[in-house]
Amino acid sequence: MTVVSMTVNGKAARADVPDNTLLVEYIREHLRLTGTHVGCDTSQCGACVVHVNGKAVKSCAALAVASEGADVTTIEGLANGEMHPMQTAFKENHGLQCGFCTPGMVMTATDMVARYRESGKTLDEAAIRSELEGNICRCTGYHNIVKAIADGASKMASS
Amino acid sequence: MSEGIGARVLRKEDKRFLIGKGRYTDDIIEQNQAYAAFVRSPHAHAAVKSIDASAAEAMDGVIAVLNGAQLTGDGIGNIICGWGVTSKDGSPMNMGAWSALATDKVRYVGDAVAIVVADSLATARLAAEMVEVDYDVLPVVVNSVDGLSDGAPQLHENAPGNLVFDWELGNEGPTDAALAGAAFTTEMDIVNNRLSPNAMEPRAAIATFNEADDHYTLYTTSQNPHVARLVLSAFYNVAPEHKLRVIAPDVGGGFGSKIYIYPEEIACLWASMKTNRSVKWTSDRTEAFMTDAHGRDHVTHAKIGFDKDHKIVGLKVDTKANLGAYMSLFSSATPTYLYGTLLSGQYNIENIYCNVKAVYTNTVPVDAYRGAGRPEASYVMERMMETAAREMGVDPAELRRKNFVTEFPHQTPVIMAYDSGDFAANQDQAMEAADYAGFEARRAEAASRGKLRGIGFSNYIEACGIAPSAAVGSLGAGVGLWESAEVRVNPVGTIEVLTGSHSHGQGHETTFTQIVAERFGLPTENIQIVHGDTDKVQFGMGTYGSRSGAVGMSAIVKAMDKVEAKVKKIGAHVLEASEDDIIIEDGAVKVKGTDKQMLWHEVGLAAYTAHNIPEGMEPGLKETSFYDPSNFTFPAGCYICEVEVDPETGTTQIVQFVASDDFGTIINPMIVEGQVHGGIAQGIGQALLEGVVYDDSGQLLSASYMDYAMPRAHDLPNYSVHHQSTTCPGNPLGMKGCGEAGAIGSPPAVINAITDAIGNNDLSMPATPAKVWAAIQAAGAKQAAE
Ligand code: FES
Ligand code: FES
């Protein structure tokens, strides 16, 4: 067992967990933040994406101990009170149906927009589609997710 | 009104999902919760000689290891198929025994042998690996054709030759005669590839037995919690119906795979009683591939005949359907009454004959997956039509148009009576949106870039609603397929609608609200939809078969009719007017032509205070309806796919996908388009990417997202989605249903487009680059030889 401490959604978190505890288990089972989901066992679906020190990470593919001292943001902490512009864009563009892939999609999307902005590259439709390689949605056929991310990117730019 | 029928209202349910506050089964933790893991067979076919659980039981944290002998010893019943299908010789189907935990024999890789209950998930999984099962490995058969062959390994004693049933529909003699006399015929071997549904939320269950009152609660990932409760109590004897509460909270997609009651729910409920703990099980993805019911898996030979004017004279279809190792809940209906009955397509065909042999194999049970039988029928029909057009040298759109059913009602020779539609209108709309006229120029332009461009049609029709009850009953259904609704107007005028439908992505909280808001002129925030809990909703049949609009919403309309009648009586009484003069609009009950009115909440209050209601009227304002429609509904449409194939690599790119659907009345176009998008994506997935693969020893080779090609965003195009609707005469809202159309209509359009591009009609799904490349080479070789 190891005591793992990190900052999650701005709050100090601490739990004594088995050494092989995955970050997603730490978040879901120990912190009871269940917005982060598990959709596969091979790190491919992206339902578990969170931000660790500002970068999108598949929390099913990281050990909790490896995030000792890190600053972690989950879907629950993406916005304070009101919805984040990307969350609003998903709603307005009907970018979700069953909602299971959605937290991972939104966390991936905000990271994608930030990275493209930083590097000065254009986030066009083809770029969005290829950036979504690691996120699977079975419900939407991606059409509206792609639209939502483009819309969310412009909303983020103007907010 | 902006939030009523036809408005693009944003979804009420979105917020909780977007902020991470959805409540899926695995998110729930019960007091005193333990964790389950299953001991599963690594063999596709084997006799179970002995089970030694002593090492597992000795582990710290292990609460119990329970096996099939104990389960059956406690009187837990076998899993059944709820739809009886009769063979053509009149004999009943051969249902093999399926125990939730195998007793003497395992029949597919993943078949559960024992359940381990432990304090932690890690311990449960570790202990499951410590259980030693002694197997006697038996020969294996994995596909339907081999399953029927002489000398094939036999799965069930009561199913000689692995034959589940040998079913027929239509009239063989006249069909043979029509085909013999046809001016043109086209014959094809057509395989409908086996798929894994892959809802993104894996199945899960939490069972809690409360010894204080002998009561069970089951949280489960179900599309139809009431049916689950009924089956668990009436057939599996797990708990009496009045002592079992089934809750399907937020459910992360279903696509059919969450209709069925699986071994795990049964075992968890029983284990909870045995251990006096809450027992939680959550599937991982590998387990999902190994145990969730698969879909499709048909091997078909079909022949279609035309007269000299290119009118269809007959269609004969011979199909072998793989049902897997056991009969799942609706497995018999999918390749029969949801398949053969749709083989008339959108066309006038006098003579149809269909024979389906259903076969046991050492694979996961196969059942309904989005579309269920209807995609298989459309795929046969639409590939035949396109291929026939090419062979006869006529335009595929024209050939279809010449054969369209144009008068309704239309009785097909295969049971269904189409009630409405305008197939030519959908085809016109799709052809215009796809710029069909400009295709040859685009083909030439692509050729100048070294690309092969092709276009393919698919004119699908489906039967939805899966009702009326008497009709499905006469075809073998073990349950009625109506839907229920209860509309409760509270004393303050807010409304709760309790529905037997279940939403797992369809957005019922939004669309169901819209029809109530429109009817009574109320703001949508005053309306709440309640579903998915057998303690709240008395009964319901659940969501599948695109039935929640046509059947589920109709039940709400019928209940609202009753509420309206009572409200008018109260209004007339209080406002001292004639009932005929009372109208309900803008959230008020008014006397026509006067300024006398009661606000909606005043009516609610009047009903509950009961100080001033008509004499003899019962207080309160709550009405129920059980709605049973008069016919199936028949959504139909025309899909056009355009592709570019790289002849060097065989890679297919979908450059255009157009859909024109007739769904009848549309409540929320935004949601309907979303359903079509998702359905098309699954259909394209089937056509280009997906396929379950078993090796000859029955090992599942496609058991993870590394091996099973799920469609990703970059595999798919944007969709050009259109509607051209006729009203369905069979239900009060005129709805036909939209949930499955995309998955039904799209696969033939994609394959027809690729085969057009490469000039070879012989191509099977999934059309991987390797297969397409080989088909190009074969076409080239053939051309060179000619
Ligand atoms: S759960 Fe992490 S990628 Fe699927
Ligand atoms: S919305 Fe259901 S998986 Fe994406």
C-alpha cells in the first residue's frame, strides 16, 4: 500500500491504495469522482481521459503513484459552476447521446484545442478527426462530435 | 410553439453527462458491497469433469465460490428464448439447456462455470484464476455451414445436427416456377458478417438481497428492466416478481445487446442471497467481446428473377443463421420474423420463398443487434437489386423505381402489410442531394487522379415498433409488445411522466417532454420523465426495435387524452361553462370566446383539494394507458454512398454519404439526425471494418479494440441527412421510428459503391483494403482473360 497525494480539481486528495492502483481507480473508487469512465482494457477508447499537469492522459494507462504530487483535472473540475465552453458546444451541437464517452471526449477536445492554439496550427475538420484516434464513440457516428469540437474551439477562443 | 413537436430542442439530459454526474451502474456503490468475478471456460467445447475451488476459497478476502451444481440445486431455472419458432415440418424449435453457470458442459469460450465473490475486485479476479476446472476438451464447430455438415460436433443432445429450427416463409412452388420462367435472373452468395455490438458502457450489475424482508434489488445495464424482472422471476426463479426491484439507471448505449438477461445478472442475484452481501460485477471489454450477444452472422444464397420489362417475378432466399452456443432471449425471432418478413423490400414481388436454418455453434449466443434481421434482409435485397441492374445493363435507380410499391396498404407475400410510404420521393430527394446526375463527371475526374470512384444505392424498408401484441403473439412472441405510460399532474401543476420505455442515448427525457409541453402548453422545465425503475413504473416493455416513439410516446398520448378529458370536466365545472367550450392552451384552461380561464396549476390544485370538482368525480389527476398499436410501422428510405478506392492499396474512402428517410412525424429533428448518424456509422463499420473472428478451435481472435476494428472519427465521413416523410396511419402521432434505419440502410450502399468502383460484384464485408485489393486483381484477371 502507498499513500498517494495529488491535487484533483483544485482540492488536495490523499488515499492509501495498493501499489498497482490505476489512476482511474484512484479517481473513481477512492475519490468517488465517477465522471471518468472505463470503456476498455487496452487503452484505446478514451473514456478515461483526464488532464494531468495540463495534459490529456488516459487514466486507465497510468498508475496512481505515478501522479504523486500532480495537478489533476477531471470532467467534474473542468468548469467552475457554469459549463466550460466545450461542454456547452457539445450540448448545442448534440455531440452526445448515451453520454458514456462524453467526459473523455470533452477532456480530449479541450486538450486538443489548447495544443493547437499553442503551436499555432489550424484545427480543421481533418485534424479533429485524426486527433480523435484515441476516443471511441459508438452512438454519434462522430459527425456532431466533430462539429462540437470545432464550435467549442471558437467558443474557447472568444472566452 | 418553440419547444413542441418538430422543434430542435436541446437535450435535457445533457448537463449531467457533460459535467460528469451521469449515474451508470458501475458508478453506484451499495453498502456492504462485495465484488464478483467469473470463472470462464478457456475452451470452446468441453465436458466439465470437476471443479476444485479450495485454493480460491482459502484466499484472504474470498467470501464464496459458487458453481452450477449449487445454482441448479437451488432451483434456479435455465435461460430461455422468449420467442417460439416452428420448423417447416411443424416441430417446435430445439432449445438446448442453458444454465447461468455451466454444469456438465461448456459450449463457448467465456461460458461461465463459477462465480467468485470477494471483498475486492482484485481479489475476486485473482481467486477466479485459482479455481481449477478439469475439462475434457471436445471437437469444435464455429460456423453455421460446418455446424450443419455431417459428422459435425454436436452441441446439444436435443438438437440433432445442431439444427435449432428449419423455418420457411412464402410459397416455394410458385416462386420456383416464377424463377424458371424469368427472362433474367441473378444469383448470389451473400455473407452478413458477425458483429459485436460494443456499447461503450460495458455491462454491469449490482445485486442486493435484503434478508429483513426477503427482497432483492438489482441495478443493471438494461434496455428493458421490467422484462428483466419478469424473466428473472417467472422463468429463472431467482426472486418472486413482487420481491424484486430492477433499476436500469443511466445506461451507456445498448444497440440490442442490453435487451437480454444474461447469466451474470442471475448469478449475482443468487450469489447475493447466498452470501448476504451486495454483489457487484462489471464486465471488462474483453469479457464484453466474449459474452455480450453478437449480431448478424448469416450465410445466404439468393436468386431473383425479372421479366423482360425488368419487373421482379420472384425471389428465393436460403439462409443459414448462426445462433451461437445457446438460444438468447430473442435469438429465434431475429433471423425469421424480423428477416424473412422484410424480403419484399420496397418492391412489388408476387412470389417470395425464404428458408432459414438456425444452427448451434461453439460461439457466443447471437441475438438482435441494431436492426436485427432487417439489416440482413436489406443487405440481401439491395445487393441483389444493384447486381441485377448491372447484369441487365440498366440504371440501378431506375430498376428500383420500376418495381416500387406505390399503393398503400400493400400486402406483401411475407406477412407484412405496408401502411404508408413514398419510396420514389425518398429516392428523388437522395439523388438530388447526391447530385447523381453529376456522378460520371466525378468518376472521370477521380480516374484522372488514379482513383476508382463508385456509387451505390440502398433502398431499405424495416418493420418497427415490434407490435401489436396479438400479431407478435401469433408469430411466437412470449410477451405482449405494447407500452405503458402514466401521466401524473401534481397539485402544483408540474407533470411527471412514467414510461415503460428506457432511454440509453435516445434522448427520451427531451422528446417525451416535448409532446407533453406541446399538448398542455407548459414549459419543458415543469415536466419530468421517469423511467428505468420497476418500483416507480409499474410495467413496460422497454426500448428496442425503434419502438419508443411509435409505441412508447403513443402510450403517453393516450394517457394525456384521459388527463385532458378530466381537466376539461374540472374546468367546465369551476368556470361554469359547457365542457365543449373548454380549450387548453398556453398553460391555461379557457372558455372559448370569453376571458374566463383557470391557470394549469389551479386545475391541478382543484383536482387535489377536491373542494370544488364535479359531483362523483374522484380527486387527483393521474392517468395511465397501456397502448397496443394496430400494426408494425414501416420506416423506409434511400441511401446513396459514393466512394473512392485507391487501386494500389485497396483502401476505400467514403467521399459522400446521403440519406433520405421516411420516419413519419419527427418530434425533434436534431435527435433524429443524431440517431441516423450513429446508425450509419455502425453500418459503415460493418461494411468496411468490423468482424468477429473465431479460429477453428473456437478461440475468439477479435476480443479487444486492438483486434476488432471499431469505427474511429477518421474512418467516417460527414453525413448528408434528409427527410421526406409520409404520416404513419397506425399511431396517434404518425411516427414510424428512427433508431435502426441507419444501420439497416447503409451497409449495402457502401458495398454497392465499392463494387461499382472496382467492377467486381464479388466482395464481402468487411471490405478491408486487402479484400478490395484482391477483388480488383480478380476483376483485372477476369478482364484480361476475356
Ligand atoms: S478505459 Fe482508458 S482508454 Fe479505454
Ligand atoms: S455518446 Fe454513447 S458512446 Fe459516445
